[in-house]
Amino acid sequence: QVQLVESGGGLVQAGGSLRLSCAASGSIFAISAMGWYRQAPGKQRELVASITRSGRTKYADSVKGRFTISRDNAKNTVYLQMNSLKPEDTAVFHCNADIKAVGVPAWYDYWGQGTQVTVSS
């Protein structure tokens, strides 16, 4: 059984910073890409940032220059450093990872339960 657990969300004023963490645990054989998505009220879930196992990153245009994604492969953990936060960043942030579990022949997408980020103006 594999699970992703996020932490680090909260309430912050505009211009502030938050750091999200997401740790994968369980019977993991390997993890490929990891990423962060967000979903604001009334909007579709969107990709915020992703990172390959080798460290290649991709960002949504709206967060480029403000957010940084990183990962620690030894800890099966992905991070999202968010700076210069804006009220429009308010959303539930979900961690995602492409994981091959022990004894399972295929790769599957796993999701965390989500962590709320609220940016006040």
C-alpha cells in the first residue's frame, strides 16, 4: 500500500512564503515523476510544477519565478517552495507521484489528500 502525505499549507499574507512537503511511503519499488497540482473553488485542477527523478522541472506560467519544486529521492519526498504569494494562489494543493509499488507490474499515479493554501490580500 502506497500513500502520499502533504504538509505545510496554511494562511499567509500576500507577498509571503510557504513551503509544502509531500512524503511517499509504503511498499514502493520506484518513483518516477512527482508534482504539485492545485484546485481553486469553481476551477479545474491544474498543474503547478513537476519534477523528474533526474531533476528536470516544469512550471505553470503563473508561478514561474515565484515557486520552486525540488525533491529528495532518498526520502521519497517532493517540496514546493512558494514565494511572493498572491491571493490568486489560494487553492487546495495536491501532491502527485508516478509510482511502481513492490509486486505490482505497472506504474500508477498516486495522489495526496490535499493541503489548503490561503493567501490574504
